[in-house]
Amino acid sequence: MTSTDNRTLPAAAAQHPIDALPASLADLHCYTETSGVITTTMFDVPGYRVVRVLGAVYGLTVRSRNWAASLGMVLKSVAGGELRWFTNLLYTARNDAISRIVAETQSRGGNAVIALRFDAADLGGFAQVCAYGTAAVVEKIEGAGVVHPQLEGK
């Protein structure tokens, strides 16, 4: 077992990029595996140069709520507080949307998504999340000294 930031992880998990994240961000619903593709909301990637732009990529998912969860959400909204079931639904939808843009980027030969953005909407009781950004090929600038968790060990 490995101890990191008051977390105890199996030795195999210590090799995973999530181990490099602070404990406050290590909750798996807050982390999406990107298979080595850099994803950033910035317009550039520190320590890397854009070699080729591959165009816009989109990942869209629509999720339905079940009737019991909807009823529970109505009751919870009267009492106040976080609607945890809906929060988890949105995390799952966001992760699916990111996975789709990563797959699209890889299919085009890219290794980065820059200017990543999200839109979310309620469509008649359905939750819709769209992730979009620019697929690109980036290469590391020698001597830049910047490490991205997605690329550790690659």
C-alpha cells in the first residue's frame, strides 16, 4: 500500500496518473481518464507547441432521469440542499462527453484538445451535456519542464 496526501492506495493504483492529483480531487467522479490525450480549457498547452490543428471536436450525451429520482428532487428542492442524484448524473454525463471528444481526437490522429468547453441544458426533463474543443497535435518543447498527469509514463 502507498500513502499519499492522507490516502492509502494499492501499489498498482500508485502508478496511475490519478495518484498525482491532490486528495481533494482524487474522487473518481471528478476525474476522467483521457488515454494520454491532453485536455485543457486554456488556449495553449504550457510546455508544448501546437504542430497541427485538426478541427473542432464534440462530445454530446443526453441522460434521462427516472420518475423516482425526479420526485425526490422535487421534495429536496422544497427542503433545500444539493440534489446529489442529479449532481452525479451530470458528472457521469460530463465524463461521457469528454470520453467522446477524446475518442474523436484520437481518430483524427491528435494528442490534445485545447480550448475545452462545456454546455449543459435541461431538455424537457432530460439532462444534456456537450463538451467541445479543438483537436490538435502538440509536441513537447525541450527544456520546458512542464509535466501533465495524462502523459506521465508515456
